[in-house]
Amino acid sequence: MSDVIPAEEWVFADRYRVDAPIGSGGMGAVWSGYDRHLDRRVAIKLMRSTSGPAATFGSAESAAFNEAAAADRERFLREIRTTARLELPGIPAVYDFGVEESTGRIYLVMQLVYGQTLEELIASRNYGADPWPITWAVAITAQVAATLVDVHRVDVVHRDIKPSNLMVSDGGVVKVLDFGVAILRGASALPRLTQVGLTVGSPPYMPPEQALGNPVGPASDVYALGCVLYEALTGRVPFVETNSRSYQDHHVNTPAPSARALRADVPADLDNLIARMLAKRPAERPSAEDIYETLLPIAAQPGPAGPGGNRDPRRPFLRPLAPAPRQRGAAPAPKPTSATSAPLSVDEAIDIQQRVGDLVQDSQFQQAIDLLDEAVGRAAAEPALKLEMQVALASTLWFADEFSRVAAVLDEILPKLDGGDDMAVLYYYSGVSNAEIGNIDEAVKQLTEFLALAEPYDPLHRDATYRLGMMLPAVGRATEGLRHLEALRPILVAEYGPESVHVRTLDGRIAQIRRGPDL
């Protein structure tokens, strides 16, 4: 069965829509998607379909394979449940799982993590001239070790710790990805002969016992993490495969190399820790807890800057629980890159706005916002088209109650607009959004602009008048605020009656302002 997304919309359980592929591995592929019920982005992993041996139907070989496939399926479900119970900051949250009806394959719905993998970060650095800081590499390793402590306590072994499975996410938190090949200790930790064609783990990071097909345990993850730490410090894996010597041969027989031999500023104690982590015998390796305690003092040391922004892995040690820096108006997190990066055409813009309208009608706001965010980016070379998409984005953000972004987008585009039917309502959106996020001065300014443009019979006119009347005393303009509220009173009396809650609430506010010090 192909893992390519079909041309038509692909939805699981009438809930999870599959979008773009974002990664793949030996056990399955991962896509970005949406949870339609909760209107949020998710990651969806679909296990690869397993091809059986070329055997006669009903033969002993075929029966053995089918039995093994069924056991693997049940084991995977059990491992999902185990991982879901962990609820650790270093592991993407498991939201749901099920079975795809058309193929019988298991799908797993998880937290969609934004960041860069350690593999990408290592590849981006020139280690000969400017390696990543030692504290940076240590902080990543310490975070992974802390996660492994809790994972190992519930008898789960990851079995595939490597740079591509470690992501430095927003806030500098390192996420351990891909528990799809994890195994429960005691649950067939020794691979079965019936696991046809299944290779578990990655050769450059594979511990000797795993390479030899022997039982694995927590020490196996420690060995792989030692390989990762070595590579994060030096830019190279500990062992290099050649025509004459395989990774397996090196892991089993070659003594652990010294990181200090490639990088002189690696402390001797850290080099010794790597050597212990890469010990051939599992019993001679330190535990994940020992590794964390050893690395913690180094990870907490201030040092040269690592990755820019809020993805420095030392941040959780240097500023624990600190809010991540975020630019005003920025999206909460970057979306997966779309395969479509060509400039936006007018026809596409029309189509996107129609799709956005349908999504908003169905309360699928996040999907609509993502469509418009991408459209704004693709329209960068066409200012008029970009402005049109930004207006649509601001309106959609308004309906989604994302007031910070509404205020930021409108702050950028309102000076560029030269009238039109949307101007008044956009000032209203801006005024209310600024009020909701506590920017009272700006809210008063924008709502005043709205009242200057709007007709008195506009349904929003009364609300803007009320809001201004409530806010003006807070900026030292109590007399103006009182005038707005008093002008509104006969309208409310006529519509709701003099004893209505609306009128009594208004009267209470008027009395409060009159008693205030500004009158």
C-alpha cells in the first residue's frame, strides 16, 4: 500500500484530516493534519503496511508471518497506551489512535511539534570553524536523559535515539520523537525470527547488544545517547563505516573514541562520561539519571548563544518556567512548509477566500488561518493582493477570537487602506481587539475612528458607543465617556424597557462615573 496521500481529501474517523508529509521512517510516515473537532493542528503517524513473505497461502511460513504481524499490531497499540500515560514535557503528547478502515493500518494522532531536529542543527554548523557551544550540546543531552529516566521507569526502551529523533522545540525544550519502534521490557525484548525484514534502530547509533540481536534495555538508549552527545560536540558520529568494517563491527569491537581528540575544549570529565556511555557491556554504562545529574551543572552555565530566538536548549536550565519570547502579532508557531511556494494568483486568491468562508462557517478557524497565512506569504510580491489577503486574515482571526493577532495585523494594514466598505468594520475589529488585550489607549483611538465612519443604524455602532463610554474614564476622559453612555440610554430603554438588565447595568456604570474623581 502506498503511503502517498490520495488526491481527494483524506480523513480518518470523520475527524482527522491528513495534509502534508513531514517525515518518514522504517515504521511509518508522519503527516501534518487537523483535528476537525477541536480545530487544532496535529501530527498523524500511519504505520506502514507490512508485506509478507512469498509463501503459499495457508502454509506454515505464511501462518507464522500473519501471527507475527498480529502480535506486532497488538504490541504497537500497547506501546501507544504506555507512551500516552507518560505525559512528559520531553515527549509529544499522544491524543488518539485508531485503525484506518480502508487498509487496516494503525494511525496515531499526536501533538505537532515545531522546531528543528538535532540532525538539522548539526548539519547547519561548520564544526571546523565554529562548533556549537559545549553547554548547548550538554543541555540537549541532559534533557534527553531526563526524559529517558521517566521512560525507563515504566519499562519502555526507545531503541532509536538519534539526532533526527530529537527536536529542539519552542522554548528550548527537547522533544524525543518516534516511539514507534520502542519496546516494553519483557515484551519480546529479544527480536523474533518471524519479524521478517524488520530492522530496528539506526546503525551509526546502535548499541552492541542491539547490533548483535541480543536483548535490549535502558542501557541501550544510554549508548545511543552517548553517540549523539559525541556527534553534537564534534559534528561526527563516533564510528565511520568503511568497505572493510561495518558500523556493527565498530560498535561491537572498536574502543570508544575521545571527543577531546577532535575538540580540545571538551572537558576531561565530559569526555570520560562519553566513554562510559559507550562502554561495550551494558552493565558498565551509567544510568540516564546519573547522566542527567552529571551534565546538569554544565547545562546550567551561561555561555555563547546557541540557536536563535526561543529554541536555545539551555533556556529550560537558565530560565525555568520563563515564558517564551514572542513577537507581537506572530503566529503561535510556524506551520509545516507547504509544497506550494509559487506566487499567489488572483484566481487562487478567490478560491482561497471561498474555502476560508466555508471553513469559518464550519468553525474550522485554524485551518482557515493557516490557508490565509500561507496566502499572505505567497502574495508578498503583489502588494495589492497581499493587502487583500491580510484583510481576510484579520477578519478570520477576529472570528477566531485571536485578538492579539487581529490587533497586530490591523496595525500594519489600516494605514495602507484608502477607504472602502471594509474600513469602518476593520476599525471596530481593531478597537475591540485592543480592548480585549488591554491596550486601552489604542482601543479608544480605533473605536473613535469607527464611530466617525459608521452610520448610526450600523448594528456595531451601539456596541462601539457603549465600549467607548466604558473605557474613556480609564484614560482620563470621564466626561466624554459619560456623554456616550447617556446618549445610549434612551436607545436601550426603547428596545429592552426601563427595568431591563441592560438599562440597569448601564445606569450603574453612569452612577459610578458620576461618583468618580474626574467629574
